[in-house]
Amino acid sequence: MSDISPVEGFEAYPTRPGFIRHNGGFFLHCERPVIGARITEEHLNPLRIAHGGFLATLADTSFGAVLRRQYDLPVAPVTVNLNIDYLGAVREGDWVEVYVTVHKFGRTVINASCELKVGDRLALRAHGNFMVWTGEIPAVK
């Protein structure tokens, strides 16, 4: 695997076994509602730019991580819908940051948006709705 070193102020995002552990390499900012990732060869499509599915995973994970931390939830909320606009290519070696904004934390639904940037350049914009998980939390295997 390529170097995935974060920039200063970020720490490895802790993951449970499953999809994100195998498809991640994400870093949570120590104080701000931001997730970062270093784009490596494993994240690229045949055009040698970041795969849209990886960027969608990064956006979705960013929502969950930030909402969980910001509202002290036992697990990340469940995604109800996610809308994504891909606005520019992301390349190998780029450090990307996803900035999450919560618009409304309602009784049952959370509405939020995010921007994925490479430096000052906007590469993706997403918004979605999420539900706080109220069911039983399965044990980790």
C-alpha cells in the first residue's frame, strides 16, 4: 500500500471490522468537523483518478464520523439518502479534506452537507439525510 500519511492535526479514524477498514485510510481532524485522506494507487480508476465510489465512501463516512463525534452518538447515523456532485478530478498523492456542515438535527432526521477539497479546489459536493440508530448495536466479531 502507498504512503497514506496525514497532515498535521489529523489522527487515524478508528474503525470496526468491515467495509471501511478495508476501503478507508481515513483521518479525523482532532478538533474540526473534517475528515482527510491521502489518495493512493488503490483508490484510482482506470483513468488514474480517484474512483467515484471511493470518493462517495469518503463523503458518506465523513458524515457518519463527524455526526457521531459532534453529537456523542454510540454509532454513526444510518444514511437515508446521499446526493453527490463530482466537480473535479482527484489524483494519486492528493491530500483531500471533507468539510461537513450540519443544517438540522431533528427528532428523527439529520440534514447535512459536505465539500471535498484538494487544497482550495472543490472536487466534490454532497448532501444527505441521516437517521440516528436507536436499535441494538451488534457486538463486534
